[in-house]
Amino acid sequence: MSQPRRRSRAPKPPVETTIDRWLPTGEGCGSHGDREVHAWGALPGERVMVQVRKRKAGIWHGMVAEVLEASADRVEPLESHYLCCSPWQVVRPDLENGLKTALVREMASRHGVELPSFTVQGAVEVGYRNKLEFGFTGTDEGLSLSFFVRGGSGWRMPLDGCVLANEPINVVARAMVARLNQLGLSPRTTKSLILRSNRAGQVVAGLYVRDRVPTIGAFDDLEPLVGWRVYLSNPKSPASVVDETLEEYGAAAIREQLGSAGFELTDRSFFQVNVPRFETALEAMKRHVLPDRPIVDLYAGVGSIGIGLGRPGTLFVESDPQCVECLTSNCQAAGLESPTILAQPAEAGLPDFPSESTVIVDPPRVGLHAKVVRVLAERRPSRLIYLSCNPDSQLRDLSLWRDAFRVVDFEAFNFFPRTPHVESLAILEPL
């Protein structure tokens, strides 16, 4: 495999450090002279060489370049680009859930939040992701899939798929890159490739390009692929946004089943990437929803939680137009009675809801908007269910509710094996 392609000047020589502890981010922490060093891919107790990518506020941030003295807890990574996607591939899998439990407890202590006893649950596995976004880079062999190298340097690592993805995603991605190479397309023209799969093994895909390209055509003999689109996307923006649809083939969406409910998903839809683990969390939420009371589902996405709970009269709040379209379709397909869908950001103004409601929030990694935190503290619903893909921002929000709510239950799930990330579920009641 070719070396990472870079858009910036060559890095300085690596520095030596001994790692003495984990950081809440999942990085190893050491020092070099009077500088604190944060390093991806380094384990406590190891002596390592660290390639520094960023220097900020007296802290050097980088990734391990060479292991001089290895920890007994280190294992060989499953792929060469592991630092781009899953830096805990080098951690013994049997230790992962315990490490994540300790990190979440440390976050809670730092935010001054008292939590009930919990341990992170879930198998440590690969092949679990049902959605992946690849970039592109150039190699000596032509166009290649890529991920960004950590550190914000603009470097891209060429790759041939990823072990975190369901295998149908990798099969389709490789076939598409082969076609793009046949057409002579370059990284200057191609922006990203987003693929979504379901448990039936079907895939839909979106190719995002910076400029108009020759007709790419259908993939009639590529069995996992049931539909795909070519999108013109603003070349001045790094985001995979749609300005115009250039080509359309087959289905725009696939369906994923959660219990008795089916969900329509496109390559752009927000949906949990680890469906079996999400089903475990959904069952936990069902145990805490107040019986015969209204449900308010903020940050609803395509409705995976609110529809999955199946309560008539559920109020959904979602801002993304494409998610709202799927949410509406999913409510109809599930036969959910009398749903109300507000197509707006939660912070734009929460609608009135009965005080006995169960309010569910599942915000982005940044956590709840300050306005949402304030309004929920003022209204104090009878039950608040907070699912988060970032316990640190979740615990920050919980700390702001010290005088409004108490945490009555807390669970954590390993939605993202081989990475430091954790999904956490907090159940709150008003004081």
C-alpha cells in the first residue's frame, strides 16, 4: 500500500515519550521535556516515538510512529490504516469494555456528576458498521479510497476497505473505485463515497464529485448494490452535500428492520451504525418510558427511537429535510397512530408538551444546545431519556441540571468496538 498522500509540508522528526495514562479521549498521555504529549495508538507503560501533528496550548498532539517498549496489553492491528479509523485495534479486546467503563467514570468525576453503578456492555467485534464515508486520494496505481490521517494535517491514507464496515460495503466500494479508475477520474474531481448497508446485505451508495464527470453507469452485476447516485457537491466545501443529482440508478433507499418497525434509509440518513447494539439500548429505553404517557422525541432523525417505542401520538422534532422525509415515510409504514412531526431544530423553540411526558434526546456529539438545556430544566418533564454517542458532552449537560433532575439509571454500550467511543444512556427524573 502506498504511503499517505499529503497536502502540507513534511513533519518534523518524532519525539520520544513514555506513556503514563489514558486520556478520556482514548489517547495515551506522556511528556517530552516540559511538554505534555497526547498520542493515538500508544498504551500506558509504553516507551514510544510520537509523530507530532499539532502543537496547541503547550500540548503536543500526534500519533505513535514507533513502539520502543511495548505493553503486554498491545496486540497487532488488523489493518495498516487503523490510526485513521479505530486506534484501539492495538488494545487487547478483552480489556476494551473495562477501559471504556473507567474512562466514562473519570469523565463523570471531572464533571461532578454522580452516576449509578454501570459497566460498558457489548461484544468487541469488527464488521459492525452499516455506514461508511470514504474519501479519495491518488497513488502510483491510480485513484484509491482513503481516510484522513488524524491531526488535521490534510494527509490522506490510501486503503482498500475497512474492517469496521459490513463486508458488502467493502465489496461495493472496491468495485466503484475500479470503475472510476477505468474512467480516469482523479482526486481533484472525486470528493467522497458514502455507502449504507442493511442486515439483509443490501447497499445503497452516493458518489460525491466536485465537477461534472463522464457518465459512470450502472453496476448490473454487483449484487449487494441495489441503488446508487452521483451527486455534484460544492467543490469549496469539504462536506458531502448535494447540489445536484447527476446520475440515478436503482433504489434510492433500503429498509432496516427494528422489531416490528421498518426504516427507510438512504446513504445520507442518520441512523445508528451498529444495529444489534442499538437494539439493546432501545430495549433499555422501553423499560424506562412512562406507561400511557406522551412521548417527545427530540433530534429524531429517521425515527429509530420514537417509532421503535411505538407510542401513538408521539411528537417528533427533526431539522434535516432528508431525515424528515424518511421519518414521515417511516411513521406511515409502521402504522404509527397520530404522530406529529415538527421540521425544525430543537433549539428553535420546543413545543408545549404535558409535564407527564417522557422526553427523549439523542443529540449530535456536541451535545444539547444551551437553549434546549435551559428549556428542559424549566419544564422538567416527568421522565427524561438522554442517549448520547459522546458521554463527555452528555455528562457536561447533566452537570447543568444538578438543580433540576437526578440520574436514576445509567447504562453504557460498546456501539463502536476497536475505538475509544462509547454510547451512553442516562435516565433522569425531576427533583
